[in-house]
Amino acid sequence: MLELSNTTNLLEDNTYRYSLQDVAEPNLYRDMYSYDTVPKVAFNHRRVPMGMPAEIWITDTSLRDGQQSVEPYSVEQIVQLFKLMSKLGGPYGIIRQTEMFVYSKKDREALLKCQDLGLTFPEITTWIRANREDFKLVKDLGIRETGILVSCSDYHIFKKLKMTRKQAMDQYLAAVSDAFEAGVMPRCHLEDITRADFYGFVVPFVNALMDMSRQAGIPVRIRACDTMGYGVPYSEVSLPRSVPGIIYGLQHFSQVPSEMLEWHGHNDFYKGVANAATAWLYGASGVNCSLLGIGERTGNVPLEAMVMEYASLRGSLDGMDPTVITEIAEFFKREIGYVIPPRTPFVGRNFNVTRAGIHADGLLKDEEIYNIFDTKRILNRPASVLISKTSGLAGIAYWINENYGLTGDEQVDKRSELVIRMKEWVDQEYEDGRQTCLTNEELESKITEFSGGQLRRA
């Protein structure tokens, strides 16, 4: 049967419909996932077209998936993080949603306080056990959408749930029916999709979900969960590891609209950000992230990274305020006590700091030579240098100008007497056996001494 596709706006042959393959033994893809070797990337040379949606956005799981891997946040911390996310996401809600728990009294108190703020974005959603009591709880809290777990790989269905595919599918569909009965929009978390039989289970299951959605008149959001970080962004990769193939397949074979399609990835193989961006490129409107990438094992996709990916792909921040990324990092360090690795992009202490003298020389001449972008303007984090035995005259000059706010004729350079004296002192420190970088306090003390007290920080 020929049908006009809402995705491509072309007539397409949709005669074939994938059916559930209720196999007797689990398909564990042992050729890819042998467990005693690094997982293999197989290619089938099948390409699918890119098709970025008209609208793309970010959703957040810091207060759900992220909070499961650190000490639980206090109510006040949750409320503050919620406000910071709203500020970062801007008036158009590029950070569209955040999900919360509702199980404990503290969970519900935090949720209600966030609701009381009256902020349009991010929309508060939840994650619950798929039973009628929890759906009613969500409805009573005034929440429109909730996440439920619908694990889709045979690793989960056979090994964890001890079910057949049909039994699992029936249980999942019954839970979705309960959600509809409660008047709640379900977000189905297709757990472990990168180890799942895509055509034998995932597509038939999602087809059934879409049929139920149309009959109930209630949308269903599909979250494709790369639970173990096995997803691969490359073109022409075989399923189930192909991120382009998964996103295209859910749209093309299950007619999931872009706005109902979301990617949730982990970073076990350093592909978290690339996979999330690929999901956008191939048709998912949403990518699910956590602040600073905090999440299980190696973490989730860092939300701040996808803010930058959004700006890169769209050519605009569309109202987002990236300076809030620095505020968020400071909040995690100051109020939560979270230690951010110093070289973490955008938020680490040293992400735009150089120690090498030759790099500092370039920064002194024009910071654009060695800084990724205007980090002072975009992130409120000016480029900086650390003073060590490799910093040289240029590094010391740059450090003085930056830390003392010297501009124009006030600036010092490599030939300045103060810089030369500081370099001599630094060299002597390391000749005497010092191994660590010099602290700001040490440098400032010597600058006060060598300048006769004339140069002081404002």
C-alpha cells in the first residue's frame, strides 16, 4: 500500500509490517558482544538519510538518572538547580523538560516547590514504576508526562525479567493502557536498545504503542536508551549499534514523529556527545542529558556539551544563556561539594588554561590563537595561564595582565622589568626543586614586592 509519509512528504510503500518474533532463545548478538573482548563495530554499508527536525531541544535527567550516582540532593539544591536550568534554557525552552522522582516525601516536596516557581521551562516530568497507583500519584501532582521502563533487549527480557518477548510486550502495553486510563502521557524508556532485536522486537512493539496512542488520542514519547553506551554514530553501521539506523527506523517503520522521539545515551565508550548529536541529525527532536554529565558508570551526555552542539548545528543559541553553565559548575563545587575534573570542557578549572610558554606567547599576542572561542563572553570564563617552569616570560606577562585587569598602555609585556624579575624568581623556585605550579597567592605576594606595592588587584 502506498502512503504519503509525514516525514519525507513522499509516497512510500508501507505494505510490509514487522511482526513480533517471539523466539525461544535470546538473541544476545554474540558476534558483536562476546563479553570477553571489546564490543565490535560491524558495517552493512546501508545508509539512511539525515533529517534534522524543524525543532530540536534538550531534556534533563540530572534530578533522576544523575541523582542516582551521587549523594542525594537536598530540596533546596534541587530547587536551585531547577532555577539555573530554566535560566540556561532561555525563554524559548531549549531545555524543554526535567524529570524527577516522586517516591519519597522529600521528592514530592522538591517537585512542589519547583512547581510553585511558576516557570514555563523546563516542564517537570517524572519517572515511576509502571503501576496504577503511581500513575494516579503523578496525575494528582498535576504532572502531564511520566517515564516508564520498557526494557527491550533480550539481555533484559530473558535474563532480568525472566520473560519471553511476548510476555514482556503484553506487560508493557498493559502499563501504557493504565497510563492512558489515568490520563497521563507515557514516555516509554526503551532500555538497552543498542543490544535489542530491532526488527524482531523494537519495531513491532513501538508499532503497537503508536496504534494505542492513536486510539486513545494521547501521545506516547519514545526514549531510545543507549543504556551501556554501545551506540555508534558512524554511517553504514549495522543494527543494533547504529544510532542513525535506530532513529531512522523508529521514524520510518514505526511512524514516530520527531517531536515524540528522544535519545538517551551514556558515555562508556566516549561517544555520548557524538551519539546525541547524531540522533538530532537523523530525526530525534530531543536529546536527554544531565548537568556535568553526572550519571551511572561513566555518566550521561553532559547537558552543557549539548548546549554547545545546539549552537554549532543551528548557528544560534536561540535565547540560551551559556554563562549560566559557569554558574552551575560553581554551584556544584560550592554547594554540593562535587569535584569537577580540572580538564573537563567548559566547566573544568583548567579547560581554557595553558601552562606552555609558547601557547602563552600566542595568547599574549591574540588570545584567539589558542582559545576555542571568546570564553569570557560566552561562558564568563576568560582564558588564563598557570605559572610553572614552562610558562616563560609570555606566560607571566599574560597572567599579570589577566589577573590584574590591565588593558591598553597599562599592560605589561615580555620586556617589562616586572615580568623579567618574576621570571627570574620563578626559575629559581624550580631550580631549588619545586614540582608544583605556583599559586595565585604566591604570585601576588611577589608582584606586590617587586612593584613596590604599586600593582594590586582591584
